[in-house]
Amino acid sequence: MSYTENYKGIKVDIQAVDITIKESVIEVIHESLDKLLRFTPEINFADIYLKHEDNHKNENKYVRFRVAIPGPDAFAEASAEHWEPAIREATQKLKRQLEKAKESA
């Protein structure tokens, strides 16, 4: 499934491999973007890649989250048993990267 939207001026592209994205997952992505916008209002677009792997691990939901900002893009990966915690973990990693970029600017 592919889902594209414009959220608060940010082009959001969500790619989900062989899964259907629930509205609750999109809401968590919106919350994540709101959190990241507090650190930089200059987000041009966000690419989110969701993949469910059939393995014997509990943490089989994988998220790759890339945010385009002036300069190098911020990128984070995370995995969890459910989508929401994986997205939140990736968001925390992105937040740290944006904070470091802001400090060095």
C-alpha cells in the first residue's frame, strides 16, 4: 500500500509492503511529525517505510523514517511488536538528530 498526503506543508509518503495502514497508525505519524516540527519548521518531506516480517521474533514490525531538511536528511529505523511503538522510537531517534543539527548550526 502506498499513501501520500500533504500534512502541514510536509509531503508525506508512506510505503507499506503488503499491509494496509490503519488510521491509528497515520495519526501516530502525524503526532510524530508535530513533535519533529517543534525542533525544525523546515521539514520538506517525510518518507516512512513500514514492513511486517514473518519471523519468530516479537519485534517484527519495522519502520524506516526519513525526514528531508536543509542539509543532510535525518534517517532512523526501529522495530517493535506493534507499529505505534516502532514509529515513536524512530521519532525519538530523529529528534536527537535534529537537536544535534540545530546545535551545530
